[in-house]
Amino acid sequence: MKRLRIKESIKFFLERQFVKGAYVQLLYVALLIGLISLIGGLLVLPSGEPTGNLGEAVWWAFLRLSDPGYLGDDEGNWRRFVSTILTVLGYVVFLGSMVAIITTWMNTKIRSLEQGFTPVAAKNHILILGWNSKTSYTVGEIIQSVGRLRRFLKFYGARRLNLIILAEDVTPEHVQELRSNPLIGKAADDIVLRSGIPIDPEDLKRVDSLNAAAIIIPSSSYTDQELVTPDVETIKTLLSLNAAAEESSGNQNFPYVVAEIQDDNKIDAAYRAYSGPMEVIGSNTIISRLIAQNIRLQGLSVVYNELLSHSVHNNLYCREYPEVKGKTIHDLRSAFPKAVILGLVRHNGEEPTPMLNVAPEFVLEENDRLVLMARSSSDIELKTNIANNPEPPIQIKEKLKVEEQSGVVKILILGWNFHIPALVRELSTYEDEYYDITIVAVYPKEKREARLEKIKSISERIRIQHLEEDFVNDNILQKIDISAFDNIILVSSGRILEKEEADARTIVGYVLLEELLEKLDKKPNVLLELSDPHNETLLRKYKAEVIISPLILSNLLAGTALQREVNSIFKELFTAGGAEIIFRSIQEYGLNPGQIPFRQLEDKASEFGEIALGIYKPNSLKKEQQLILNPEKNRNLEISSEVLLVVLTTVY
């Protein structure tokens, strides 16, 4: 028992010493080599020359221990026996331990460097705090925003983009995810990754947050079982940034921040937490507004998917043109042959005010920024020679009415996430419209009702029924009268953090639903919310509309970081009333089917106080041919009676 105790004590002592690092390990290996050399020298000391004294004998043993080439030089059986033992020990102790220690040290050092614990020394960089499902898409949108990025770098006097990401634990998988994103590709090698959490002030110093030109704080997914929600973490991060800026020596400016807040009720708290320039994007509100507008206008998701993704064709741009001061919007139409003017953004103090679908005779003032829809930044270059030639006036006609929902709109929601309460709140803002909503989900009914009860001033025009069932079970769907609904929405589950698993349930539920829809003469409008854009390809043979939440939010985060006005523009487009994108039939404009140049459609829309954006073919067999936005001005478009015109109008 005593021997065992001594043995364990020695093992414990060695363990504590070896965990101190490579230097201590090398020290103990050196002591062991010296001990072996001493013992070997003592063993061959009696054999005479050339080991006549202890020093020469120990040196002789060390040479055999460190270099096996001396093995053939020895004479005598005893000396050869000791030399062989020393040579074997040299391979094991000297060579083996040295290689093992150095390899372990190198691996640890490389891993430490890969994790990104080294502080960065950067200036005017773009900083993303946190890694989640939206991070790689946000990076891709920043890199693809060539025009915005060029003006952003010019404004801050930077030569190249410095993009830094703070992730909780940097791994090779993060780098691989960036490289595999087609919008990023080889540019992933120039992105700096650092380990840390945004709510830790020391980790914020590691990424030089105070010297950043723009900071993006995306929000992660969460369930209602978490006490510290992503919104709480975001607000804590804002407080840390604010404290660091106030405590820093010298005249430190507050960096510009774009923060994502999921709960609309915490947006005011976010603004109070940070004293510097900031834009807050309410993610639940944004997605719920998109879903709500798609409920009111089938097919609208196709338009917004194009406008909110650089991976597709058109996008919105906001740019100042000092030379157009004093000119009217109508005068500038021909000055942008490859773009469509949607309006302008005017700065009243520090807050940008979007003014979309303004009258053709609206006069531009100094510092006004034009809002344009174009395919690339090169398409929004002003043709000054054309801008100086005034356009012929347009005969203004009486504005057309915007068709509103009539009767009670019945909506079936399959699944549950935290966009649903925001959707109910958004539908409450549409006056004189009635909705009957049925929610089918495994999420407990009591918790759903508790979430919905937190909505302030929910309208009595909305009736909600809850079913606590799993919609992936086809027996459940068969019990529901699908034909009684006008809209069916399948949402990505908020209880599953892995986007692949959440989308799997949504897609399987839709496939089961499609079997029932095939039997109906009049099919309801079906909308799917997905988390992974790669899963959209699985639904190509179906006609369902798809909203990819992370992709939409990533575009907003990236666009707002590069240009602050972007957030206000989309807020204006998404909210009830004001400027809205709608569909018009050609009959409403008094046009006949046939080949019509897009320029003629623009002129006709202007007569009714609207802006033509393109055409939508709802019955097209190929999804990529359904929507044509911003075609060439002189292009003849084949317009049938079923084709709808995509226009920007104003709802009062």
C-alpha cells in the first residue's frame, strides 16, 4: 500500500510538471538523457581506454545515445552490449521524446494561431461580432456589393477591405464554410477570424472594435428555454462597446453599428444602450412583414427575393449626385438607361427619410440621394449629357386604387417560430381587413398563447385557433379541410437550431401537403420559409413561393453596414401604407396584349403616378422566367392578358 502511494505521488508529480509546457518537458528529457549518459559512462568506465576517466566515459555514452553511427566503432563484447543499449535508448528517449515534444508544441502553437487569440491592429475595418447561420451570407453580400464597397472604402480612406469576424471558437470548419460560399470563394483567405464572445470587453479589444468603420452584430437562433436570449447578448455587447468608447483615451469616435434585434419590444433598449451612430434591424418584424405582404399579394416574395440578394439580378442602390440639384425626377429618367429611379432619401438632421414614388415634377435638393434599382453599380452612372436635356412632360391621370382584401382571409400556419407573433401584430396594422388564422404545431398551445398575449393592441379583426399536432404526420393534414384556406404558410421550426433539420421538416410537410393540393380545383397560395438557400433547389418542380430568412436578413445587414440609408428604404417598402410594390393588370393601364417596349410601360405607369419595375408571369413553367425586373428600356416584352405589371405605388 505504501509503495502504491509513492508510485502515484511520482506519477502525479510528473503529470503536473509535464503540463507546464514544452520548455519544462525538454528540461526533464535533458535531465533523463544526462542520467542515462552518466549510468552508461559508469558501466564502461572499468573497460579502460578510450574511457579512461569519468568525463570521457560519460561523453562516450552521450555520443552513442545521440548518434547511432558510433555503434560500429566499439570493440569488446561488454562495450558493444552497453553501446547497443544506449543506441536503442537514444532512439526512444532522445529522438522519440524530442520529436513528440516539438510536434505537440507546434500543433498547439498552430492551433492557437488558428483559433485567433492574437490581437489585431486594424483601422477602418468591417467587424462582424458572432458566428451563426447568417454570417457567411453576410460576408458574401459585403464582398459582392462592389459599388457600395468601393464608395465605403473611399469614404474612410481605406485601400482594401479588411473584414474581421469574432467567433466563439474558430475552427477549420469556419474557414471551409466561407470558402464554399460561391459569393466569397478565394476571398475567404483575406478574412481574419478571431476567437471570443461579443459580450466580453477583452474579446472586443482583441478585434480592435473601437477602430472599426462598421460593426455588424447578427442575432443567433434561440428557443424560449433560454434565459439569456440573443437580444440580451446583443444589448450587452452594445453596452460593452459604449463603455469602451467612453473610457478610451483621447477623442475617440463611436464606431457605426448595425445590430439585429429579434424582439421588436427590445429595439428601444438597444438604442439606449449605445450612444454612437447605429441602425437596428428588427428581424422578426422584417420577415413577418414580407410574409404579410405575400398573404395580401400572391407572388410578391419572388420580387423581394430578387431585390434582397446579390446572388440574383437586381438590387437597390442609394447614391448622391451633386450635379442634379434643382432638377426634377422626371428629367433624370433617361439619364439612367440601365436603372429605374424609385425615389430619393433626404436627410433631416442625422435621420435619413426615404421618399419613394414621388411625383415626376419633384425637385431635388442638395444632399438628396437617389434610390435606384439596377443590376450592378456600373449601371447607376449618371449620363450628364442626357440629364441636361429635359424630358417632355407627362399627362397625369387620376390615380388608380389599390385593391384591398375583402371578406375574411383564412390562413393556415404549419409550424411555429418567433416570427408568428410579429406576423399577427403586422396583420393587425392593416385596417378593415379580417383574418382567421389556424396554427398547427407541436409547440405547446399554452406557450403559443402566452407569446401572442404579449402583443400590444392586437386587433379584434384577427381570430386565432390553435391545434397541438405534428403537421409532418399526413393523417393530421388529411383531417384539416385544406380547401377552406386562402393561404398556407409553412415556417421553419424555431425549436430546432440546425437549419438543415428545421428545413427538412418544412419540406417534408410541404410534400405531404402537395398530395392534398393536387386534388383541389382552386389551390390556396402556399408560402415556405426556409433557413438554408441550398434547399430551395429541392422545390423547383413545385410552384410554392419561398422566403429564405437568413439570406434576406444578411443582405439587409450587409447593405446597411455599407450604406446606412438601405435600412430606411426597406422599412418604407415593407410597412403598411406609403410606398408599396404591387401587381397591376395591363387592363388597368388601358393596354392591349402584344409586344410592348418597357419604355412605354414606364410612361404609362407615370401617367397614373406609379413607377414600372418590370413584369411577372405567374403561369410560367420555369421559375427563372417568371419575373423580369428592370429590362432594357427598348426591349419589346411579350405581354399577354395573364401577365402582371410590377409597379411601385403609394398606398394612403
